[in-house]
Amino acid sequence: MSDPTTTDEDALRPLPADGKPSGGRPRRLLSAVMGDLRAVDGALYAAVAATPTPTLDRTLRHLSHAADHSKISFGIAAALALGGKRPRRAAFAGVGAIAVASASANLLGKRLVRRARPDREAARVTVDRHVPMPTSASFPSGHTASAVAFATAVGVVLPPAAVPLGALASAVGYSRIHTGVHYPGDVAAGAVLGIASAAAALAAAAAAATPSERTQALLEAARSWPRISIGAAVRQ
């Protein structure tokens, strides 16, 4: 049996010190893919910065500033807490989701990735859009994570609030790109983190609920289901 043939490229490739083949190709491929994604991310950021939107600039700047420290979400939660048992439960779920999202974004995500903030001046983001540039890392967007977490958790407990709160969270996320303080990828990651944080907060609340509270929650959900007449169903 003849020996396996080798190409000149294989013969010339140096082996690691332990004599085992290098696994550098998957790492190089991953690095190339990440480089392409960063290029797309930067291009999207530059496209938003270069698009003149004088009518939106002031509104989105105010929205971005109002979302600092989740002030909008906490204000909505306070209003919901005055609206009855179910809205109050939704408010508590939303506040719990904000706590999880904020801790995950600021204590884990930003410290692990440490992505630099965009160069707003180089991208020529108009001054009319400017909000104070945060000193923390850029990835992920904490504003987006908290807003999406709140909207998701409240929407699960109180479905009529899902669409308006989801739209508000989307606007908050976009405002962070529009004002030049985040790349689109930061906002997308913040949205995913927000959904995961809401799921974790809701699961923790469900696990902590007493059996009577679970029964009451099921009864409330059943009352909101569409009522179908048995006679009407038979006639159909």
C-alpha cells in the first residue's frame, strides 16, 4: 500500500509544537464572517447618519433621552399599577424584566464584548441629533434591552398592551442608532437580550407564584378567551 500523497501546500505548512494539525481554518473563517458583519453594521450606521431627516431628528433625540434609565417604562408601569389587578401584575412583570435586562446588558454583555462606541463625528451625524455619548461599551444596547424586556413581559400578561409597547420599544431602539450612539448590531443584540430577559423574569415569577395565584391567573386567562356557543357550533 502506497503512502498518502501530500500537496506542496501541506508539506510547507508548519505544524504546531505538539505536532497536531492546526485548527486555524475555522477560526479564520469565523474571523472573516465577523469582519463582514462588522462592515455591514458600519455601512448601515453610516447610511442612517447620512440620511437627512430634520423632521424626525428632534423627536428621536427627545425619545432617546427620555428612555435613559428606563424612565418611560417606569412611568408606564406606575400608570398600569393604578389600573386594577391584572395591569398591576403586568407592571410588576415589566419592572422585573427591566431589572434582568439591565443587569445582563451592563454587568455581562458590555464587560465581555467591550465594543467601542461609534465615531459620531467621523460619520458626520448632525448635531441636531446628538445626545450625550455614553462612556460604557457599545454592545449591546442597554436602552433597547430594557425597553424590549418591558414591552415583552407586559405584553404577555396584558396582551392589549403588546402592540403599542412593542412599537415604542422599536422606536427607542432606532433612536439610539439615529442619535449616533449605537451601531444597528448593538440594537439588534439588545432586542434579543430583552426578549430573553422577559422570558427569564416571567419564568421566575411563575415559579414563585403560589398555587392559588396560578389558579387565579388561569381563570383570568380563560375569561379572556373567545366564547363560542355550543348551538352555533352545531349549526355550523
